[in-house]
Amino acid sequence: MKNQFESIVPGCDVLFTPTGGPPAGVTLIRNAAGILLIDSGISAAVVDGGIVPALAQLGLTPDDLDFVLCTHCHGDHIGGHARLRELAHRAKFGVCAAGADKLRRPLFYSRAIRAKFPEESPAPPAVLEGVEPDFLIEAGEMVGGLRLIPAPGHDSDAVAFFAPEQRLLITGDSVQGNGTWGQGIALIMDPAAYRESLQRLMALQAEVLVAGHRFEPFPPVLHGAEKVRSFLEESLSFSEKYDILIREAVEAGVRSVPEIARRLLEKIGCGRPEKLFLACWTVAGYGKER
């Protein structure tokens, strides 16, 4: 397991942690307002075997953390929160209001997302512990020098964090590109909200972007305003292409969500996952718009 943070800009370091699929980013922020950790990987083992040694490389321990935040409450991003609660005694755990119950009960939601397409879904994790948030973060509120930017679409609780002075944008899974190879295509549960979120993020004019994974065909860390904007614009373009392809499938008489998902993967997909539940959620999301 990799145990060294990569410096992105002064005061921002990223550790990409194993998930069994595309590695998930854990972002460390150090500034005058405090020391923050954004996301925690998929499990307690990632905390003990990856995050803690990586902090040690920087002369830090979990007890040095002032805040533990998250970009959204999917298991690969908050699976280590409960373990950090045990280790980071000073840290306050914050989440947006839409994510509060998900942070408390992540296994319930992990099971629920699989229940909609049971034949296309892998088993949920055996263990996924939640934590009680210490505080809720409102839209536009500053925490540790970062502004919370609501960015739903991937899921209802997806957010980004923006450091205005550095023009640094931490997006988690809020910007999807064409998805990861483990998804096959972008996971967009609410297409209308997703498009609005992308426009909101474009307006920030960020110059550095840190995503939660490698979203094809882009690297997970982007430097330069043009590259950041390209990622956002291309993500919007992919969402529009999905809409066209799903409409064409429906007009051709295809009614099965998994079958439409397979067609999407064949025409535009970046991978061929064994289970299609994430692609199915995208197809179902576009279906709600009609």
C-alpha cells in the first residue's frame, strides 16, 4: 500500500489509496486555519496501512488533525472515518446537511444502492461503519480555509471544496469525465443537478483540480486553468452524449435498463465492469428526466 502523500500545491497533498478498483484520493490540507483531511479511503485498513504512515512521513499523526471532512458519503471515500474517529481525538468531523444521515449509516445506503438492481450488483461490504458528524457545513461556508461548494448529481450529497487564494478545487466524485474503468461510464444519479453543478464549478475559474479518482480520459490531478476547464467541459459533453444514446436506445424499443447500460458501454464506455449497477443508475437517472 502506498504510504506517501504527493504535494500538489503548497499546503495541499494527496494520497491515492487502494479500493479494489480505481484508487481513491485522500486530500490533506495544511494552512493557517488548521490541518484538514478530506475523505478517508475505503476501510480502517487503509487508514492504518496507508494514511497513518503517510502522515508520519510528514511528521504528523491523526491527533494533529483539526477537521475530517468528506466530498460525499460513498464507502470508498468515508470507509475510514470510523477508524479515524478512534485515532484523531482532536478532530471535528464535518459534512454537508444532505450527507449527515449517510455519514451515520453508510452501510444502509450502500445496500440500498445495490437493491435497485440486485442482479447487476456485487455484495455490499461486510463492514462499513459510520460516524456522528460534529457539525454540518452550509453551502458557501468556510471550513479550515476551504469553501464548500454544493455539487450534487453524482449523488445528492456530493460537494467540492475551493481554496480561493490558490484557485484550488477539490471535487471528489462531483466531476466524472467518462467515469472510471470500474464504473464503465460516469455515475450520474441526477443529470439535471449534475449539469448545474458543472456550470457552478466552471464559474470558480479554478487553476488546480484534485479529483477523487482517475476519471477517463483525464488524470486525477490537473494543473492550469485550461486543463481544469477542459475536464469540466468534457464532463458536461459526456453527460450530453449519454442522453443522446439513451434516447436512441429507448426509441429503438429497448426498455431494459441493464440492456441500455450495456449499449452505452459498447458505444462510449471506458471499461467493462462485471456488474453494471453503477451504469444502470446513470441510465435510470436519465430516464427520470423524460
